[in-house]
Amino acid sequence: MGAAMAIITRKGAEIETIGVLPGIGSEAPDFSLVKTDLSECGLKDFEGKTAILNIFPSIDTPTCAQSVRRFNQEAAAIDNTVVLCISPDLPFAHARFCETEGLKNVIPLSSFRSPGFGEAYGVTLITTERKGLFARAIVVVDKHGTITYTELVPELTQEPDYLSALGAI
């Protein structure tokens, strides 16, 4: 391909991503993703707030589900901050999970109408049978739209570094 890409693993097997995460200090790419009520939502809708982008492959896997639960718990105590839980899952899967779990402190968003999100953030998996899903990543965007923290989790089955992400706020 020639373009920069990242390599992560899943149980030791290498997986390539479509690109790399945007750099710290850069302006976060805007996006249009779908909420559980099927309305569209963009990063600009959260101007003036810090946004934690919790990006993951699928809400229906244990590690992804745990990251949403953990950020839901942690987000309740943080002023002027939103946690956007982003995956290619349909909005119905996000709604089912959050309703079943009683999660109210995160905003689940689906990229099913916006394949460009994974490209802009460099997280779309391009090799393996999981091709088209997202790598697990955290991006913290400050109230001015500047990226202040990123983590591309090196092993797909690992949880992100919650404390570092929260400490970047």
C-alpha cells in the first residue's frame, strides 16, 4: 500500500490497520456517526467539552463491553467531559447493550454510515478475518478540538490504559 499503517496483534497474530492515529497536538478529524436513536452526531456537537473517543471492534465482545462499562463508571465523575463509544456495530446493538447494562454516562455511536471515520482515525483493520472492524484505541480531544492523548492498544484482546486516558483530561 505504501501509506503508513500500524500493526497490532490478536493472540499473537499480526493485524494491519488502514493508517495511524492522528498525532497529539493535531486537530481531531470531525465525523458524522449514528446515535442509538438513528440521528447523526459529530465531534462538533461536543465543542467546549473534552471528548474521550473509546474506539473498539464490537460491543458484543467481552473486552469491548468491559471498556464501555469502565468508561461509564469513570465518566460520571468528570465535569465537562463526554465519552463517545465508537464501533461499526449497528445502533441497535449499542442501544441493547447500554439498556441491558443500565449505562447512561457514555454516548454510543455507530460508524455504519461513515466508513471514513476508521480511515480518518487510522483504526480500520485491513488484514485478518476481522477486516473492516476497528482496532481498539483511545483518543482524547480537548474542548478546543485538539488531540491531547492517543493509545492504539497493541493487543486487540487487551483493555485500554484507562488511567492514562483519564489522566490526560
